[in-house]
Amino acid sequence: MFSEQIDWSEKNSIHKFQLSLLLGLLLACSSSTVNFRKQFGA
């Protein structure tokens, strides 16, 4: 049971890591589109 708990927390941390990566990509994309609009006055 204890080993299952460790395995679950490991999977959870991997999940959080993937989520943070996705959020970072979304933020980078949104900020770049804003900069693009500012440059071309759209």
C-alpha cells in the first residue's frame, strides 16, 4: 500500500510537470501574438 502511494505521488508530480509545461507554452504563444499585433498595428 505504501509503495502504491509513492507511485501515485510520482505520477501526480509528472502530471503537474506536464501541466506547467502546457501552461508555459500557452502563455508564450499568447504573449507572442500580442507582440505581433502591436508591431503590425492589428
